[in-house]
Amino acid sequence: MAKLISVATALAAISDTAKPLDVQTLPLAMLNSHVLVQDAYAKTTLPPLDASAMDGYAVKLEKHHKQGSTFTQIGESPAGNPYPGKIGADEAVRIFTGGAVPDGANHVIMQENVQVDGMTITLSEPVSPASHIRKAGIDFSEGQVVVKAGTYLDAYAIALLAAANNGTAQVYKRPKVALIANGDELTEPGGILRTGAVVSSNPSALAPLIKSWGAEPIFAGISSDDPRSIKAQIANCADADILVPIGGASVGDHDYMRPVFAELGYEKIFEKVAVKPGKPVWFGTMPRNNNKQYVLGLPGNPASALVTAHIFLKALINRLINAAAPAHKYVNARITHPAPAATWRAEYVRACVEIDANGLLQVTAIPRQDSSLLTPFLTANCFLVREAGDSALAKGDIAKIMMFKMLG
């Protein structure tokens, strides 16, 4: 029997083995969920000039100006069409939100605070302490780093790239992840079930997760328990960066997945991890022209497959896209129930974390934890992580959790 390694050792092996994928230049519209290769710099200043934060009147405000003071309007400064002259004492320029503040002006009077009579503007309210002027460069200045290398690009980062006048960016290619289901008992969802058939749900669960982690899922279909069928399935995944065989890794008479991979040149990095659920997870590489494919075998039980995907597949994808942020984010929460001492392997317990009346996080384990069950994932939003050898916990003790859904 192969010696079981720790989760930390397995993750370190993935990090040491996997290398970031190639770089490509993409337009803004295609950047979502990619990771930035190099620091992105601003090619402009925002705002480029002092700009009005309000619709109103730009003036050169002086000490003698107060409620009842009058100004003479000498022009307008709409957004994109600055007033070309310089403003003097007791003069005003009609200005609109985003409009450039004229030379000499130091204050924008809100239009609600004036009375207008032809070209005469009377201050009808006390002078506001706020100038209502956005100074040039308060967001960023030309030449400044606006998005750092390694950033996972979302709507907000892409908006910043656009505002900084970057039309394209260099990013790492998104890995292609082939999901390989195997088993005579498996059938596609939505069909008529024969006696003894089991619906193949793992690819349907894993695909959206893979996409959310910055990769492209490929469903390679279901192969039968026959070496030729499995070989054909693997051959159809030649362009995938990661092969994810699901199940079929035991040592029974009909478990051909691992022997087929070995025959095709698979090089083992590790097999069997001291984790519950998911002990049968395995990882290695396959030759592919002058490069290699990464192979991460997941257990066939649905809960085991999802848990190990969160732990190991997400980490592998994170490494290939060279994301700066860690794949896993841990926080502490108070446990609402006693928990026994941990065993010799790490345990990832499906749980629900909530914010209590005092604004503190509290976590409750889902009652049913069998590795074949999917229903607990509907209410679970985190894993209660029990490291190997952890002491027992009493109600109210601090527990370590790994989030996999947003709090809601």
C-alpha cells in the first residue's frame, strides 16, 4: 500500500511540478477571469484636469464672498469642452459634472445654491466648505501602476485598465481541463436509467467550478470499463492542459484507469493523500509532444470529488495561471457544537458559516457527511478544516474554515 502524504505535502508537490502556461495578448473584452502577466501602467491621468463634481458655477472664491454675493457669468465648461480663458474676481463659468475647472477658479458653487438672473449669479446660500472640485490625478496619474502582475482580472480590474487607456493586456492562457468519467454503470443526465445505472453528476458539478477558477472545462464523455475505451478518451484530450480522470482508480478487476495512464507514459508525483474525504486522489504528468499534461485523479464519490477539487484542482489551476492570490482562503469562526479530536488525516467537513447578532462568524457542521451525498452542498458554504491531530473543540471554540461560497 502506498504511503499516504499530508495535504500540505501534496499541495507543495503540485506547486513544484506545475509551471505557468504561455502568455497571450488579449483585448479588454476577453480579459475576464485571466491573470495579468506584468504590472499594468496608466497611460493617462484620471481625471486629466481638475474637474467639477457638481453641476454649478466655477468661481474664484475669495474671503469677501458670502451669501448675497454676485458673479457675472462669462462662459460655460461642459464635460469634454473646457472653457478656454481664465476666470477673474466676481466672475463665474457655468460648469457641469466632469467639466474642466477653468484656470483661476478654486470653487464650484452648486446650482441649487444660486439664483440666476440673466448673466448675473447670486449666492443664495452660505458658502460651502467643500470646493466640489476633483483634483487632477486623484484616482491615478500617468505612469503609475494601476493593476499589479498576478491579479485575477474581474470587472473592476478591467474597468481600471480601460480607464487608464489600456486597450489590451498580456495574460496567461486559461488552462483547458478535460473531465474524464469512467464506468460501465455511468450514464448521462436526463436519459432513461437502466437497472444498475448511475447518473454521472461529477462533470456537471466540476465544470462551473473550473470556469470560476480561471480555466476552461472540457467534458470528454464517459468511457466504459475497457482499456481501449479509456485510451480513446485520453487521445481525444490531446489539447488539454489538465486531465482529470474521475473514479476508476481502485484496484478491482474493472478498474483500468491508472493502468492505462501508466501504459501511456504517466509519471507519478503522488498517490493517496491523508485527507477525508478523498484519500484516493492522485497526481502526475503525461508526455505531450515537447510539453506535458498534468493529471489529477479525483475519487468517484461526488462529495469526495468536489472536496478534493476545491483543495487540489483549484491549486493546480492557480499555479498554471500564476495567480498572485492563494488558491485557498482560510478564516476563523466560532464553532456552534463540540467537535471530537481529529484523526490521523485532515478532514474537510461540509459546514455553514453565518454572521451572528454580534457580527461574529459562527460555523455549524452539516449533519450528514457521507462522501456519496450531494445535498449537503446546497446549505454548506465552507469546509470546517480539522488538521490531522487537532485537539477536540468545545462549543464556542475558534475553528479554521475554508470558504467556497459567498456569505449570503
